[in-house]
Amino acid sequence: MVLAAFTDKCFPTGGSQRKGLAFRAVVVLLAAIAVFAGIGRGSAATAGTVKALDYKMAGDATHMRIVLNFDREPEPKWFLLRAPHRLVIDLPDTALMFDARDLKPRGLIANVRYGASGEGGSRLMVTSKGPFNVDKVDILENSDGKGYRAVVDISAASEREFDAALAEQAATTASTVSTPKSDRIGKTAQRGDHPFTIVIDPGHGGVDGGAEGLNGTVEKSVTLAFAKELKSKLDDGGAYKVVLTREGDDFLRLDDRVRIARQNAADLFISIHADTIRLKGIRGATVYTVSDKASDADAQALADRENLSDQLAGVDVAEENHEVSDILVDLIRRETHGFSTRFARSLVSELSPTVGMINNPHRSAGFRVLKAPDVPSVLVELGYLSNAKDEEQLRSAEWREKAASSIAKAIGAFVAQRGGTGG
Ligand SMILES: [Zn+2]
């Protein structure tokens, strides 16, 4: 990774190529000092040059925050590039002096590169896993009076949203520091001819097998078989776009599942599960929506177990509590929650007569996989693998067909209620 940053040659340099190369050599030298001597600050930069002292990023596959610290006020300009989806930050008259190890990609960010650009300037190129929104780029004075910091927030978004931002960029030539249009997160205004999009998420996969039935049925297989059945049911009518988060036996992080929903501009996200419970007599389906406070102890226990999925697969989730606290996001979240609840009710009424449900079949808890702020999301427990009868049903193609039909009906009712397929 360190070497990749040093040897990067893909930068279009603004000024003369020779000067660019010479400057890059300085950057490399400084970075090398930072890496090998363990110090982040050099003194070789000329007097007029702003120093970018460090680079930090944190977040997950849906949101990332990048923070750059400067000794003086920087004047960054940023713009977007596609194929792959990138955020380019130009820093005129700035020397990059940060530790290359901090550029290690994570979450939504697939790659970070940097190099010289123009007369004494530098360029950072941040490549995302798929389309994203720039939620904000702020330059703030540090409260201790020592220098400034640039705070950049990006979040996974649909191709359509990325295109809209590119078009806006083309119209205004170059962006400087700015807060993007407030309706960027709320995509309702931009739907147009967008087909009603359903993302179906077969729970677990790969090293994370999920629950195991009395007769050896593995949850990850049941959820995938069911998701495929549901997709084919929904594809039949031709009214929807249907996307599966996984098509094979693959491990997928919880936040990657949410990212797929957001990048497809999903109108509905349905996570499919079939877990176990202590009491073997309990059977039937349950529909969950997200809530801060669990509806009951069993729902809490289930959410805790589901949320462990990433740790089971050895994914480091230590720094991934990046909650977006923005009034707009809060409003959208509330509206989304209303839609999720409405869809959950519709599911309960369609599933009750056909597949049978547990008592109080609509429950809630803090499921991480249901946390896209702008996508109505539910988690369906099809039944309990701890119950012999449920396990037998879950293995039956006929039963799957019947249950999938009921869910498709519930989706139809939800779409009709929302007023057509345009969302
Ligand atoms: Zn599960």
C-alpha cells in the first residue's frame, strides 16, 4: 500500500511534467521520512506552502468521513470523476506530509492516491466502492487555534445521484468548498422514470452460515433459495427492478448490504432470515423493523445475534459507529420509518393467512442491516429452524413459492399505496 502510493503514476499533473515529477519526489521523500522515522511533520517545505499534516478517515461502507489537518488555511477545490467513481481534491500550494499508512482503504473507500499537481500544489484522489454523494466539504479552524482542518463526508448513493452531481459540476465548471444541495440525500425529487426497485438480502453467507436447523439445514442456504424464489416472482410481472445483495454463497458485511440498497436507489429493502430460538415449540414468521429500543427481549437477542455477523467473519467493526447526525437525515429517517412500518403491516396481513406467524408478528430492534436512512427496510424471519415443522417447510419448494407469493402481494399493496411505481 505504501509503495503503491509512492509509485503512483496515474496523476494528470496540471503544470509541467518535469516540475510535477520533481515535486512528487519531494512528497515521496517527506512521506518516506514520516513512515520510516515515525514522524508526521517535516521542515523541508518552503515558507509560502501550506502543510497538510495528517490524513484520517473513518466510517463504513455507507458513510465515510475524511479529515485533513493543515498548519494554515487551505483552499481546496474538489470535483468528481467516474469510471471508477472518484472524488478529486486539489490543494493549491500545499505540501502533503502525512503518513502513507493512514491511506489504507476501508469502508466505502477503495483506494486513496496522492501526488503533485500544478505549481507546488497537490492532489488527492479518493476512489469509492461505487457511486457516492459528497455530503459536505468544510474548512474549519481548529479550536485550539493551531491550524485548520478539512472535513469531507461522503455516503453511498445511486448512479443517478452521482450523475446528477456530475451534471451540476459540468454546469458550474468547478466546485470549491460548498455544502451540496439539500435535496441530494432525499432522492424523491429525482425519481423520474426510475422503476420501483426492490433489494432482497439473503441473510448470512460464506463463512457466516447463520443458524442451523435440527436436521442440519443451514440458514444461509434457506435464505438464498427463498430470495431467488421471491426475485423470480417479482420479475414475472415486469413492474419492478429486483436486485439480490448476493447471488451465491458469499460473505457480505452488513454495511455492504446497506450500501447495495443505497447504490441501487432501492425503494424497498427486504432482508431474509430463518433463525433459531430456545423454545423449540415456537414457530411461524416474524417481520422486524428497526428501532432504538427493542420491542421485546427476544427481538433484542435476535438483533444482537444478527449484528454479530461481521465479527464472526473477522471483520473489524471497532471504529464503525459513524452516525450521521444531521437534521435533514433525521427527517428522512423518520419518513422512511413510516414507510417501513406500513410495509411491515402489509406483510403481516398477507403472510398471516398463508404461512402462519408468531404472536405479535411485527416486532422491532436495532438491526444494523436495516439502517439505511432513506430506504424503507424490513427483516423477515420466515420461520424457526429450531422447530422441526418450520424447518421442513423452509426446505420445501412449494412452501417457498407460497410464501414468496404472499410477500409479492404485500409489495404490490405497498406500491399501490405509495401511488404508482415511480415512488
Ligand atoms: Zn439470520
